[in-house]
Amino acid sequence: MTTDTVITRTETDLGMPDPRHGIPAAYGGVEADVAWAAEIKRLAKARNATILAHNYQLPAIQDIADHVGDSLALSRIAAEVDADEIIFCGVHFMAETAKILSPEKRVLIPDERAGCSLADSITADDLRAWKADYPDALVVSYVNTTAEVKGLTDICCTSSNAVDVVASIDPDREVLFLPDQFLGAHVKRETGRDNIHIWAGECHVHAGINGDELTDQVDSHPDAELFIHPECGCATSALYLAGEGTVPADRVQILSTGGMIDAARATHSKQVLVATEVGMLHQLRKAAPEVDFQAVNSRAACPYMKMITPAALLRCLREGKDEVHVAPDVAERARASVQRMIEIGNPGGGE
């Protein structure tokens, strides 16, 4: 097995990074076969490493991992497991969060170039300038942010507890909510706050799942239930369809990735339309194999998530690359913002 930097046509079709579009070429040339799986397990045991995989990872990466879930849940698992190393198969801010919650452990990401358009939509300097405009406001940051941004945050939140976090704040206190504008709109709608200011960031994959696509899919699948991630551009459209009676309100659920797994196990529907990154379908189908899960947008694949290839994971375990570092003072401040969220009473189901 080699770890040549190549991309096959099949990988590109699956949403793999394509250097022609400004995304770094992923490590390729390795097939996720039985020999690969055995070598991954052998190396992980030799390093006393735990492999964590986000729900949006390639199926082969999800299947080889010790734990699969959303980023915050995985980071909390990382803090609890008896391991010297954490191999985080996800994007960079997720590995940073694991390091924040497990400062004594070595945290590796199989490809440190795996970024996030949402986390990159606001920098620490951006937030400092925004806070200067609203010096008395409390900052609520979605966990999909860099360690430096978390370090400037008062309270973190997840998509499943964002409403509870904002509702816990004095109603007379201004709130700066960042970075996702669609999640922010959902929180504003649910809390009814007029004094919440929302950063205009977005996940380019979720934002691309639009209302017209959702409407077309609903028309084509009239009996399907809808699982909608609040980062999606179609979330407002889903609520509109429910309000108009096009879809019964009890068949529309705005859910985090962790919430989708719970809902999949509980649903009585034969078919579910899913609006989120397509990697989520793998875990949903495992959770409820009798249900027909279909993507609202089958092209909604995050190229950064798909940079964690079988070759990248093999390289990580063989060479000990790439290690994730967070400055101790930044980690301490960021950890406090996550802890404040947990103290509210709903630690959330992650992004």
C-alpha cells in the first residue's frame, strides 16, 4: 500500500477534493480493503490510539473508527477514553476541539489541510472588531469555529442546544451569534429575540441545499418525512411548507446530526428526505435499515471532509501526522466557553 497524492475519477464523483477547483489534492492510491483495515487496527493498537470519525466521513472511514458521531460528542469521548493518541477523522476545527478538551493527549488529524468554510467565515480579528461595536453583548459561538474564536466566546452552542443557550441569557442583554446565519435565523425564530445580531457566515455545502430542491423532492415523495439540518438554506422553506400544509407539520424535523440518528430509530415512516451532508446517510441507514433515506441534494458532499481518505488515515498512523496544536492560554479560554454551555443543562447533540 502506498500513499501517493492522486485522485481517481471515482473519488472525484464521490465528492473528493479536486485541485482544479482550489481544494488541495487528497492522499490517494490506497484501497479500503481487508488488508487496509487490518493494518489500521494493528497500527492504532500499537500507538494506543482511538480513531474518531465524524458522520460526514467516507463510509470506509466511519466503518473503521472506534467511535462515530458529531464533533462535540466525539471530542467529549476523546476526553474520556484511555488512549495516548486521538486520531480525529473530520475537519481541523473538530480536532482542535478534541485537543481543547484533552490537552494531555496527542491529537492527530489525518490531513491538516481539511478545513471548513463555515469555521473560516469568521476569524478572531473579525470577532474582536464585532465585539468592539457591541461592547456589552454576550458572544454565543457555534462549535463549528476555530479554537481562537472559541477563546473569545462567552458561551458555545451546538445546533441542538443553540435555542436553549440563547434563551438562558438575560432577555435584555444583546447577543452576538456566530458564525452560521441559517442556524442564527432558526434561533431568532424560536426565541423571538430582537436583540440578537447574526454573523453572515455559512457552510457552503449546507447553504447549497436550497428551498427549490426541497420543494421538488417533497412533490416527488409526498409521503416522506423530512430531516432538516438547521445550517441548510432550505430550513426556512421546510417550515414554510409545513405552515402551508404542503407537508404535515409533524413530518418536518429540524435536527442536529445526533438528533437525526435518534429520529431515525424512532420514525415510523417508510421514507425520509434528508437535508444535510450526504455522508450522514451511511449512519442513518445503519440505524434504521428498513427506512429509505434519500438526500434532498445528492451532490451535497463536503470536499474537506472527504480529504480524510484511506491513504490519509494510513499515513497518519504510520508517520504520526498531522498533529494538532492549540496554545495553552487559548485552550483554557475556549474550554471555559464549552463548559458554560454544559452548565446550562443541555450539553447538546453536536453540530
